[in-house]
Amino acid sequence: MDSNLKKALVRRMFSSTEYIEEMKLWVDKAGEQLSEAVRHFYRFPPQKEDWHNWHRSDWPETWEEKVLQTISSYSEGIKNAIQEHKKSGESALVDGWASTIYNIFRNMDVVGWKWWEYIPKNFREDFEVSLVKASKIGANITRELSGHWRHPDSVLDEEITGPVDEVELKRYLKPGESM
């Protein structure tokens, strides 16, 4: 594929409503996975120690109060931004939420991870994969909407953007354009 066309298609994708909705999907998925992990912990708590003796930041309750509620409010904010984007084409709200999701791990530095050690590893792995995907999409959206690509070809660097499916890019062709 011609690099100029690919660049244009990738940029259209990164600013599309569908891509913003995909970010929300990963945020929602992370919230569901966190809820499931907390439920599992409560069903099968540690048998040899009282987890209430841990630092409060390591409690699953803290994750429910801080992280799960935050993820839920982020999802609601993204939903509202998507509606505004669809209605008026306004992207400032989307850009703000995308930036927030891009930095989501920085917002989790107030919680401890100890309780995760007492449940199967797949819970944490799945949760982290979803947040990483949401964060990567958020980074791509905010770079595109804010014009913060380091250089024009950065949008084609999959080490920065993550993998881009060229077949999926066909959806972003304008009438008269072809691959």
C-alpha cells in the first residue's frame, strides 16, 4: 500500500467514532475483568492470613472504591464524548478522555497490587491487557486529535501505534480512493 494513502487512512481511523468506541469497549472490558477478579478474591480469600491486616491500599475494597469507580466514570465520560462527537463533530471531549485513558496507569499509583497475588494470574493478565489496549488506543487518538505526532511518519510506526490491519483500513477509504 502506498505510504501516503496508508498514512491518511490510519489518521482517519484514529479520529473515527468507531475507534473511539473501541477504546471505550476496552475500558469497559477492564472494568468487567476487575469486578470478576474482586468477586473471585471474595469467594476464595487467603486462608492463612487476614487480608484486613494488609495496608489498605492492597485491599480489593480499595480497588472497588478507587479503580472500579474511576473506570466506570471514565466509561460514562467517554460515552458522553462519543455522543457529542457524533452530534457536532466536536473532538475536544474525546481528546481529553483519550488522554486520560492513555495515562490510566499513572492514575492507579494510589493502590497496591497485593490482593492480586491470591487469585489466578489470568485475572490480572486479562485486566492489564485490556487496560494496555485501551491506553494504546487513547494514545493514538490523542496524538491524532492534538496533532502530537513527533514527525509525520510516526503514524506509520507500529512500535508507536501498535499493529494496524491494512484490510481494516479499507473502511476509511473515501469515494474515488482505492488501495
